Amino acid sequence: MNIDDYLHLGQVAIETALYTCAPILVLGLIAGFVVSVFQAATQINDPALAFIPKIGAAIAGMLLFGHFMINRIASFTVFVISQIGNLAPH
């Protein structure tokens, strides 16, 4: 493997990490924003009110996007395992 192959492997790893965590993070961000607007409008400052909807959004994200995330991680794993044969020095 030369340096370009290692850079490509790193790029694919970063893309996989971003694509697998983005749905849950975005849903958590949206839930946090909605809760903060609600708290600002009603002046209720309960920490549980901010925490529980974010957990619910994360669970919903795992249920909705879990299949996509597992497929993405599995394809990355297959790619990495297929590159093992190229690690020997030439």
C-alpha cells in the first residue's frame, strides 16, 4: 500500500463515522432546539425536560436509521478486511 491508499482508507473511515452518527446527532439537535424554545417561552427550567426528549430522539433515530447505519458500517468493515492483503511491502 502506498500513501494514497492509506489516505483513501482514512477518508472512507471519516465518511463512515460521519454518515453513521449524523442522523442521531441531527435529531438530537432538533429535539434540543425545540425543547429550548419551549423552555424559553414558558420559563420552565427543568433539566429532565431537556434530557428526556433528546434520548427519545436518539432512540427514534436508531429505529429509523439503524438499518442504514449497520449497512454502512458493514460495508466499511468489508472494505477494510479486503485491504489486508495489500498491506504486505512490495
